[in-house]
Amino acid sequence: MPRFRVRLLAALPALLLGAALPLAAQAQAAWPTKPVRIVVTFPPGGAPDTLARILAEKWGGLGQPITVDNKPGAGGNIGADIVAKAPGDGHTLVIGTVGTHAINASLYSKMPYDHIKDFTPITFLASTPNLLVVNKAVPANNVKELIELAKKQPLSFASSGSGTSIHLSGELFNTLAGVKMQHIPYKGRAQAIPDLLGGRVEMMFDNMPSSLPLVKSGELKAIAVTSAKRAPAAPNIPTIAESGLPAFEATSWFALLGSPGIPRDVQMRINAETLKVLAMPDVKEKLAGLGLDINTGTPEALTTLMQAETVKWAKVVKESGAKAD
């Protein structure tokens, strides 16, 4: 059985510390000069949507309307493609994810965009582990019991779409645990959660900001987190790695990118304005409470990260046999 060590963001600290110039030294371009559109590639309610709405709120004083436009579908490809084909003036942005800007490149046989060349990188935003949650009626309380159950009877896991880290976390679990849980893709988390709560699917590897409140309210049962170490936002929930699958590690991440061809001075102005928001105490507190770890840096660091993540997830896709079409 193949064993993976999916070390997401392993090189991130070095990448982010490798900034060539202090951002404060960059020339400040006149931006925004017209309404700004932040495309979210999934429905409202998830981590990408939360990040977009925080930026929209905090950028409200920049003198132009800031709108959040949810365009879900095809594992995020529909929304990302809109931005890939938009004018390169810095007024059409997207909250990129590990799916839209790493996993999908190998999961889909044909992509509508090049996830590196067709975007202007702005900055990394945040990362979060996924949380393995199950319907309350599932007779398993830990990873060992869940694997035993999956070997005895058919089980299914929901995702917010093919190609998402939520999907690939399930495929990685299948491979390492030697089970065959069925993947049930939805257009987004908002569509998946009702079926999970209703018992029409048994489990989900959901982003922590989305599922942790449901665990705290007793509506879902938490089994484990997908990161290598326990999450500060949920220190009592064990990792999958410490629960019997030591090679398991998977993390979701989110970044800000723009349409292709944005001038350098505008690119760095958006970078600087984004970093200002993420440094605000109230933003830090809110994101930490949701289980999101803030990670920022230069556009170049983001490009390097996306390239590395593409290679890492391509291995998981190949070994698991996962396909989206």
C-alpha cells in the first residue's frame, strides 16, 4: 500500500522570509480606481468566503465599492476561470485555494486555465487543517473504529467539490487505511452539510472554520484533524497521524490572486493593503478562533508555494487514482 507524506506548506516559513524588498519600500499605486470584485470559487459560508468578506469590509475605506461574488462549481474552476480571463487592472481578484491553484491541475484531464501563468499572485492568506467529522449516528468515535466500520459496511464521504483538499483528504485516507469509502461531491459546503447532518452521507473532511462550530454545538462528531500537529483552535481533537495513520498529513490553504497582467505597482499596492488587513488585531482574533492560521508574504513566495504544492498533490492524485471527470 503506498504511503504518502503530504507535507503541505513545509517550506512556507523560508519562502515568506525570503522577501527581496520590504513591502513598505514599494511604490504605492493609485488603487482602487473603480469597483473591486473579489470572486469566491465556492458558495457562502466557508473559509474562502470568510476571508473575502473580511477583505471587502476592511477595504471599505479605500474609496471604491468592494463586492464579493460567489461563483461555485467544478471544484472552483468556474470562478477561477472568470478571473483568469478578466482585464489585468487589479480590480478583479480571486480567493485561490489549494484546489484551484494546485490540485486541479492534475485531477482534471482538461483545465480552462493555467493555474500559474493565467493569474497575478498577490499574497498567501491563511491555512487550516481539515477536520474529519461524522454524523452523530455513526458508531465510531476515533480513527481506528472508523476504519473497522468502513471495512464492514459501505461508507461515503462528502466534499465541497472534486479537486478540493476536502476531496483529496478522503482519497488519501482511503489509500492509507486500505478502505474504499465512496466520494460524494457537492457544489459547495452549503449543499454538503445538510446531507451530512441528515445522515445521507456519513462523514466529511471539512475545513475547520466551517465544521468546528457544528462540533461545538453537538450537531456533528469530530474524529480527528488532518494536520501533523493538533490545531490550537481544537487542542483536544487528535490528529489522524497520531490515531493510527502516521503518514497522513493534509492542509487547506487560501491565497489572493488577480487576473493576469496586473502592473507591478498595482500588484504590490494590493499586497500591502491585504497585509494591513491581516495584521489588524480583530482580524487576527477572528481568524484564530475559526482555526485559520494567517500566513502572508510576497507574490514571488506565493508562486513558489503553488508550484511546490502542485507537485506534492499530483503524487496523491496519481497514487490514489482520483479523478474529477
